[in-house]
Amino acid sequence: MISLVKNELVKIFHKKGLYILGIILIIIIALNLFITLGYEDDLVNGMNELYYESLENGIEAYDLEDTEDINWYIQDKTELEVYNLLSKYDYESPEYYYIDTNGRVIIEDMLIAQYMTKTEEEIARTQSDYDNFLKKLNSYDWHEDIIKERDNLLVQKEQLEEKLKEGDDTSLEHELENVNFQLEGYKYRLDNDIAPSYTGKSELIDTYVSSAIEFASLKKDESSYSERSELINKRKVEETYYTSKYKLDNKIFNEGYDNTQAQVISLFSGIDIFILIALFIISGGIIAEEFNKGTIKQLLVRPHSRVKILASKVIAGLIAILVFSIFYFLINFISFGILYGEIGSIFQSVIVYDFSDETIRELSTFYYCFSYWLATLPVFIILYLFAIFMGVLTLNTTGTIVSGFGLYFASSIISGVLPSKIVAFLPTSCWDFRSYLFGGISTNQYASFGLSVGICLLTILILIMLAVWLFKRLDVKNQ
């Protein structure tokens, strides 16, 4: 058997298609690095400059006596003024965030007063607001805003607590709870010196506050949810709430997707098209090409059973796919390291909320990615065995590859058309176990982990039996 597998591996790795795919992959990654590292900022800045230059030229053509034109003029003029202010600051700076969230409204109000309302009082008021905004921007201290907002909330909290002393009121209790979450968010900012900005740290605080407020309003008893979509939403909010709180409490600040770890996780969390292409290139020709070229006779004249020959081909194909996958993930990992200039983030913990015991888990990046790889493995195994079966059935390489891709892309269409009760029993709906990771549930209320495992195992067994049965019956006299 070992010699047969080795022989099959030699044949597979002599296929030009695999090397062409590998070269295409390297070229795409190299081009992406070249463009991103060398030209992305210039391209983005160039596109922005062209867009705002066109706006600036366009506003001169508006008729300020026409109501509709005035509306468009105010909109475009606001965008221009905001852009000119933003261009002076870094995207992640607190000033940029302050302009983007506050300046836009102030500028628009000023322009409305000047070109629509046209009353001296409104013009003076909005102009004063704008001047104060610019003055504050020139020496902006975000701490002052946060402290002011916190103090206002503390007053509001006292008022709510006084009202609650007079009697129970569910709406007031929810309102007080929301105020407490917002105060907690401000405390995180002040204690850790995290300015409101477009950074991972700041967004983590915003995510925590918003998810905490939403989670507090949801029913905790999962049996009370009649719709699976509502239950899934509840779980997403719950997961976001607990993971973001854990990160904040333990100062594990998420810096977004601009690091190697995040990109590696994203790579393993999905089903990559390049690995599917490699899978179908290998499985599509592993049987059909032997028969089409007549080389199958050289195997059958040897003292090996057809079952052993087929098994050696299947095993060799799986090994080849694994080798290509390792190559694929390795060159992507190297490209991420070059792109972000670091690989240290790969050694940071991944924070996961486990629904099975309602606890937070700190996982290594490798364990987390391996879990997702295992969860998607049934997809690749079933598609691979299906392609082997189609190769034995049709003895046509192209037909095998097309049917394999057809099954994969049709699976989502089929799931969207048929009733949920039927979909729960379809192999193509059961083969992806990602939703069950860490105590998760399927979006299909009729599906379960046990049922999915059973259907996948049965499908694999049937495909193997059919492939063996057909391979035994193939007539090679005319090959």
C-alpha cells in the first residue's frame, strides 16, 4: 500500500495544473503586497482628491435661487468643509473623530442659516457655534468632553434613583441600567486614557456599551424564543457583550483587523476558493486521467486489488491536498507578516465566549484556527469523495471538476429554497460545523450537532461504497 501511495503522489505532483495554480497564487499575493505597500495610500488619496476636486468644481454650477440646487449645494459644501478640516489630522486622532462626529452637523447648520433660513439671528448663532467649534478644535482636549458627559449622566442617575424610590418602574430601571453602562464606558476611557477615536481600543469601548445596553433589554431564557433568528441574534449580542467586557477588564485591547493575527484567523475561518480549486484539480484527474491515457492497465496487471488501488489514490490525493493547504497558509502568513511588519500578534490570545458553560476562554491563535479548520474539514472531505465518485462514474476530468464546483455553489441555493425540515437532513447543509463551535447552535432550528455528524458520516460511507462498487465494475479492456 505504501508503495502504491508513493507512486500516486509522484503522479499527482507531476501535474502541471497544481504548479500553475501555485504560481498564480504567488503572483496574486505578490501583486497585492506591491500595491498595498507601495501605492494603496497614494491611490486612496488620489481618489479622494479627485472626488473633492469634482465637488468643488461642481458647486459653482448650482443656482442658489433654486431650492433643490440649494439643498445639493449645502450637502456638497458641507462635505468639502469637513474634508478640508479632516485632512489636517491623522485618521486615528481624537480631533479627526471630533470633526467627523460633531463638525459635520455644525457646518451644515451654519450653511442652512446662510442659504435657506437667512435670518440674522440664526446666521449669528450658527456662525458663533462654528467659531467656538474651531477654537475648541485648535486646543482639543477630549477629557473635558468625557468628564462633562459623565457629570451630566451622574446627575441623570441621581434623578432616576430618586424616582425609583417612589415606586417600582421597569422602564426607569432599564433607563438607569443604560446610564450605568454608559458611565462604565466613560470610566474605561478615563482610567486607560482612551480617547473617542477610530481605533480598536475606542471601538471596543463603544462595542461594549452598545452590546451591554442591548443585552440588558433581551430575554435571557432561550426557551422563550420561538424564532431561531431571534435566538441567534440574542447569542451574538451576548457573545459580544461578554467578550468585550472581558477584554476591557483585562486590558486586552483589540486593534481591529490591521494585524497578522486577525488576518490569519480570517483565513482559517472560511472556506478558501484556492484550496477548493486544488482539491478539484487533484480529485478530478486522479481516476479519469488514468483511464483516458490507458495507464490504468499498468496498475491492474500488478498483484493489487482494485480496492487497494482506489484506496491508495484517495489517500495520496488527501496528502497532496494537505501539502498544498500548508503551502497556501504558509505563503499567506509570510505575506501578512510583511504587510503589517509583525508576527507577534499571532502569539496573543483569542477571546472566546463558550455557550456550553457560559464562560470566557482564552485560546491560542493556533488552537482557535485549528478548531475552525476541523469544523470545515467535512466540507472538503465530502466534496473530495464526491469528486472521486464522479471521476469513477464519468471518467471525465472536466466534468468531474465542474460537477464538484456545481455541488458546492448550489448547496447554498438549495438551502435557501427548500423547507427547513428538509434542509436539516441535506449533507450539504450539515457539512459545515463552524456554527457548533464553542457551544454554538445552527441557524436551522431542526438541525443539531449529533444529526449533522450522523448525516456526514453516512454521506462519506455512501460515497466510498459507490466509488468502490463502480471502480470494481469498470471495464478496462478497451482502455
